[in-house]
Amino acid sequence: MNTKTTKEPTERKKLKRAARKKATPKPKRAAGVARGSEKRKIRHMAKGQRKR
């Protein structure tokens, strides 16, 4: 949601909350998908290589 046109922070907050309430709920995370702290960590990354 774009709220850049609204200057007042409190008004922007109201708009964002209303949009969040109206939006469809996000689906649950799949069983096999690890979250941030559960992901495999890398020891040393070479330049240009993917992290995972």
C-alpha cells in the first residue's frame, strides 16, 4: 500500500492499519520451510556466490 502522499504520520498509520485489516490473511508457512534462525548458516562466502 502506498501512503507516501499522506504527510501526517498518524493519518498514515490509520490508513495502513485499515489496509491490513482489509487484506486477505497470508497463508501459513509450509511445514518444510525453515524460518530465519532455523536456516543453515554459511561459514565463509566467496564473492559472487549464493549464500544458500
